[in-house]
Amino acid sequence: MRGTTLILGTAGLVLVIAGSIIYGILYSSGFVAFMPLLAGLILSIIAVSIAYRGSVHEGARRSTRYGLNTAISILLAIAIFIFLQTIVTRHSLRIDTTTNGRFSLSPQTRKVLENLESDITITSFFKEASADKIELDDLLSEYRNISPRISFKFVNPNKDPITARRYELEKYGAVFIEAAGKREELWEASEEKITNAIYKVVSSGKKTIYFTTGHGEKSIKNTEMRGLSSLKEALELENFDTRVFLPLGNDRIPDDCTILVMAGPKDDLLQAEQKIILDYLISGGCALFLLDPATDIPVITGITKAFGIKPGDDIIVDPNGKLLVDNYLTTVVNQYGTHPITEDFRLFSFFPQARSLSVLDKLPDATTVTVIGKTQKKAYGETSIDTLMSIGKTQYESISDVTGPVTIAVVGEMELVLDRSDSIGSHPRYSRIIVFGDSDFAGNSNIRMSGNRDLILNSVNWLAEEEDLVSVRPAEVLNQPVLLNKKEGLAVFWIPVVALPSLFGIAGLFVFIRKRQSG
């Protein structure tokens, strides 16, 4: 009987452990996973019952009770372990302590995944296990944790050549993202590219952005420091089509124009050009103006003033720019208004040689204006630009200069007046513009500085009504400066550099003197 009890008890314990591994650790479910657990519990109960009934003496019964308690404790410990393991496996929790969340999925990715209405299939081709495959598997697992519509698999082309041929595979490491009959192929599977590819396969089509030319504007084809080729690449990555448009000689803005951009014009518009842009805007169009200082642009100003925004005739001087990039003409922005473009925005933005903007005291009818970016209070707008440029010195004058904090980015919206026939059952329509007091912040040499890229791309996506892409994008490297005032800077220097070493030195000297005295 003891042998039978031992066999049944051992078999029951083994089955309980096996069933626990199948269900809790290997992440299997259903009746098959519960069968070993159920059989193990039944065998354990039978073994304990036989042992208990087979005990004749009171001491044996007491020993059996102790054994029963031990068995129950073991089973309870196993159950607790299984429960914790199951919770950890199926409901993982990761805490990213980095300032910019570079080891977590970005808010933009989360927004795109949470709004998915189609199933996404991701197929990756790797010859064998590698660091890139493991890293991609971890990343895609995070995607799947957020959205159940994400499914992914890894294919070894050597073992599955039929699938490789169906995808017309050219080399290892390719990633294919598919949804609703559309497919995107990636050769570099970063979070940003995967998210944008997902957005492309679920979106209805591309929207077109026209960049004006003919007035000294920055070019999207220019790959040098002051060009906008990097902005062009970033926009195309987010499913926009970019083109160049010459207003002179045209009687209207192209019909497929989603956003009209004027990036750093050196010369003003002609009246005829102003007319076609205003006609475009009052018909529900959207425009983005990047206006540099020290340029005389009264006709362009007439367009922005129609939306309640006036560019200043000054150049911003910011001591924080001197502190961070050794240039007091580089404006640092870390104060953002309440607006979808800057929602949860915590990054600094840098604007080389910017002009101030102001909101008109009396706004045009049906117009709302929102300031989305301004400097700290110590910055100011220097109106004597010629003097500053000639002698290289500046000093704040309360009478003529613009007092900080200085506004540098403003959004204007105008509700359109619809015909009665159009307004029945329809939503209000708006024209939108965004004005920045600088264009260099979006240039090739500055677009990846801190929050510059997110700010310009969020602005474009908001104008295009692509709300899912208005967010903070995946972090690449940490480039977030800390601004300290004079007292804080002195404290950072004196405490760790002077005070703490001095304390240790004094303590060592005190111990040395005490030893000499005791000796």
C-alpha cells in the first residue's frame, strides 16, 4: 500500500507541475492544458486518502496528517508560483526611466495602433537567429501588446523558399507590412519606419504639400545645411507627397494642394500672388509660413494679419541660446500653448535667428488664434537690427524692444461661411494657418535638434487633419538640455566640485591630527 501511495503521489505531483508549465509558462490554454492539472490533482487526492485510511495507529494517523499538510503546502506553493508566472507572462509591465522614453513605444506609435481598424500582418525574413532578429522580435511584441490587430512571423527563406518567392525576396532582413491588400517593404525596421508603414497601408492615400518658389525660399531639393531635403524625406516618410509651386503666372493654387508652405522667403509676394493665396485660404485651404527676420514682407504680412497674426520687425535675443549653443541669436523655446500640436510636448525647440510674432488686439471675424510656442522671460525682441548686425552688441530697451517672453509660433483658424444649402447637416469648415518666426529650425542642419522635427511635423499633420500622426515620435538619442539660472549654476559647481571634496579633506585632516595626538 505504501508503494501504491508513493507511485500515485509522485505521479500526481509530476502531472500538476507539467500542467502548470503547459498552462502558465508555455502560454497554452484550453481543455488540453487543464487535463494534466486535473489528473494530477485527482491522483494526489487518491494517494492522500489511501495513506490516511491505511494508517492504523494514532501516531501513523498523526504522521499522515503531517504529510497531508506538507503535500497541501507544496501544492499551494506551486499554485502561487503558477499564478505569479501567468500574471507576469500575460500582463507584462515595463518601466522606462529614460527622460525621453527611448526604450518605450512613442506616443505617436501608440496613437496609431490604438486607432487601427484593419488587421496588420508583418512578415520578416531572417536566415537564422541574430541580434537584429531578436531586437525586432522584442519591438514587434510591444506592438502586439498594444493592439491585438498586429500579428507577425519570422520566415527562414532557406526552409520556406515558397514564401520567399511569393514576396519576391531580394535579401535577408526584409520586413513586409500588409493590410487590406496593400503592402509596404522595409529594409531598416526601426520603430518610426514600422509605424509609418502601418499608417501607409491603412490610410486612404497620399496628401500633397506644395512649397512655393520664386521669392528666395528654401528648397526641398537642397541637401546643404540651409536646405529642406531632410524635411522633404520626413514628410514623405509620413505618407505626404511634396512638390514645388511657382505662384507667379498661375491664377489659382493647384486643386490637389493640402498645404501650401512658404519657407523663408527673402522677397515679398506680388499682389496677384497674394490674391490667389487668399482665395485658396478662404476656400478652406491650409498654409504654413516660416518667416525669417530682417526681411521686408508687407504683402505676406497682409495674409497672416487676415488670421490675426502679425510678424514683428525685430530679431529675438535669448541668453539661453548663448548658454546652450554659444549664440544669443538662437532662440530657445520651452513654453508651449494648449493645442493638439504641442500636447504633452516636453522637448526644447531651437530657432536660429528668429523674429517675434504678435496677436492682433482685434481679431478678424470668425477667427481664433492660439500661441503654441514662446521663449522664457529673459529673452526679448531687438528692433535695432542694423545696429546689432553692425556692432555685434545688443541691450534691452524697454521703450522700443519687445519684452519677453517672446511669441515665436502661432496658429490661426478661420471658420468659413457656408451657403445655406451646404450648411444643412454639415460640420463647420475652417481655414488654417501656422506662422513661425524662423525657417532655419526646419533646415537640414537643425531639424533633428531636440524637438524641432516633432514640432514641424506635428504642425504639418495638424494642418492636414492627420491627427494620428500629431504626437511625439520615437526617440533616437537623448538631446535634452537643462536650463539653469545663475544661482543654480553656481550651486551645481560649488557643491560637487568644491564643498564635498573639502569636507572629505577636512575629515581626513581631523583623523590625521587625532592619530598624531593619540600616538
